[in-house]
Amino acid sequence: MAVDFTARVRPVAGAEPTAWAWDFDCDGTADSVEPDGVTRVFETAGVHYPRLSVTDEQGNTGQAIARVEVEPVIGLSLSDDAFDPRSLRGRSRRAPTMRDNTSYERELRPVHP
């Protein structure tokens, strides 16, 4: 899932921000130093906590943490020869395969009651 991030920073006591550090995988290393228009693709399902650290011209640092929840997507893939078009009953010659992938034309999402 692709998520766009934008930093909205208010200067404190007139000190303008001078450095941005986005840490998307919580490893303590900046994954991006761009102030705005940062896009991150989260490839695994679950809850992610990206962090933004901003430093101003006086050396003060502020941090913000976001919560991003990525739901699992189950793809159903049918091979071209899964069903025999000559059969009026539509017998399946091969069972459809289930894969954990989001690149299918049709996606099934779990329905929560």
C-alpha cells in the first residue's frame, strides 16, 4: 500500500526548520530527508509507525509518529485453463491457487462482521 506523507511544521520562536528525517521502518535510520511529497510503500500487512524528526535552525528537534494500518489482501488467481469452456457443466480441471499478492486484477478483502 502506497502512502503519501507531508510534513506540516510550525516554527517555534521564529526558528525555521532546516532538516527533516523520515524513518519508515523504525530502525533509527532516515529513509528520506525530503520535507514534503514523500511516498512510502508498505508491503507487509500490519501496523506500521513511521516517524518524522524535524530540526530547526537553533538545533531544536521535534518528533511526530504516525500510525499506518495495512490490511492483508488475498488474491485469487485462476489459470487460463482452470475451466473447460467445452463443458456445459463448467467442470474445473485444476483448482484455483491462492496467493498472498496484491497484483491481481481482482482482489478479495476479508469482510469483518
